[in-house]
Amino acid sequence: MAASKTTINPIQSLQFATAETAILQWAACYQSTAADMTAVLPAGAASALKFLGFARYAQVSGATSIELITAGVAAGNAAAAITAGDDLESGGATGTVQTRTTGTIIGRAMDSAGAAGDLIRYTILKPI
């Protein structure tokens, strides 16, 4: 019997309320510290907020909820060069990713990025 030529990458996604004006596809989103506990973009690199997931689709201004990939494999834009296998954290206020320094670990790079703006795949990691 021949091997299958398809690959299954199961993901888990959930809907979250948000008050952000716009969120790019694949942006890393975090739990707001405000009383409403909505999904928000990080204030900058190395965010220490509780990580929720990555935006499955772009959100336009005025939307009140967003679907986030919370488990599995996602893709996103690098904020700088990244080596496959690096632990990742927020790379900036638009939800990019970078090699972890001091922020919340949100994933592990499956690909290397040569420069800012490169699209890479990563495995989502949730802090315990």
C-alpha cells in the first residue's frame, strides 16, 4: 500500500471577544489585564501577558470577536532573524514573533527566518 501524500496538521481554535481596531492574520494575541479580559495585541516585544493564541484570520476595524488558533501549528511574521528550534515570544505591537529573551514563551520555531517579515511555521506552546 502506498503512503499517503497528504499531511494533517490539526489545530484547535476558539472565539475571543476583542476591542482592538484591527488585527493582522497570524498575530500573537494576549489576554487583556482590563476587567473585560478581551484578546489584545501585545504592547511591544517580550510581552509578559497571558498568551491566548494566534489570529486565524485578519480582523477588520469594528469587529468584536476574533478566532484564535490555540493549539497546533500556526504561521506568522518574524520580527527579526530566527533559527529553527528557537523558543519564541512577542516580537512587537503588531503580533510578530522573535527569539525569546524575557517574555512569555508562545511557540517553538519549525523554520528559520533570515530577516524581519519572513513567514515561518511554529508549534504553539502554552505556559504551565
